[in-house]
Amino acid sequence: MLGHQYYHQVLRKYVIMFGNLFNDIVVQRYNKDGDRIQAVAVPIAYGPREKFLARLRANPDLEDDVALQLPRMSFEMTGMTYAPQRKLNRLQPMVGSGTSASTLTRNLANAPYDIDFSLSIYVKNADDGVQITENILPFFTPEFTASMRLLEEMPDFLLDIPVVLQNITMEDTYEGDFESRRAIVYTLNFLVKGYVFGPT
């Protein structure tokens, strides 16, 4: 556009950063005496919530060899909004050393955007759901800040990106008879305060 061809992969990096925040959650299971009997790593994947719910409903009797195992999580980018309150002066460029010590790199065109993400947690029982949620909530008060290297042309330039937890909803998808598979879904909505960049 406007005579420039570039691709910084910034939006892709935001998606990867967001998924990495939640990729090491483990659910502990205990017996009635309080002894730990099982630790289950909770897998996470990128995809819409409806896709995972449809896959859960497709095999309610669990007769196939492979079924969607719970607990699990999914996330997706749901929208973007321009954030004029975080706009920086366009006459003051970002300047940093380039890929070699003898080069200087600058970027004039950066634009602040609020990126909406949705994280869905699917569990069979309520205890797994609250355990996963309790592993996430203490780190968002209400935001968690991640430092990211967004421009390959400026390897020493790190930017702090706040990730804000906005709200949490809980839904029990149990419908039908007693033999239908139950899934409790927690949905956590986040706002990533990011930037997109023009040519360097």
C-alpha cells in the first residue's frame, strides 16, 4: 500500500504471545484423603469456541477411538479497535540499531490498536474449571505485561504489551438426557494493548 511492501508479522506475534501465556496449566486431581492421584496437562489450541463445542457434541457416547479430551482450552482473536488515546507523536520516530552494529533503523508509522482475545476453558466437572481459573486470575490485576520484540529489523527494541482481563463468564452446556456429555465452559475475555508498524 502507498508504494511499500512489508510484513512484520506483528499480529501473528500477538497471537503466539497470548497462547504462550496459558500453555503450561496443569490440573491436579486428589482422592478423598487429599492425596494427589493425577496431574493432567491442559492442552491449548487456536480456534473458535463453537468449533470445539461442535466437536464435543459430535461424539456424545465416546464410542470412537479418539475423542476430544477434557479439560482443554482454546483461544481466538475476536476483533481489533484503533486506540487513539495511546497514539504517539508521528514526528518522533522510533529509532534503534539495526541487524548490524553499523546500521540505524527507524520506524515512523506505528498505530496503537486494542486487540480482543477470547480464551475458552472446557471442563467436565466444576472443580477442574475453578482450578484452571484460579491458576490464571492472580496474574491479571487487572493486567499482565509481556515484553516483546516486535520488529526483526530492530532486534534491541523491546516493547511492553499489557494484556488486560476484562470479564469472565461461565456456561454449563448440559442439555438433553442424562447420557449426554456435559461440558462446562468458562470464557475469559482479554484486551491486548498492541501496536502495528509501517515500513522501516
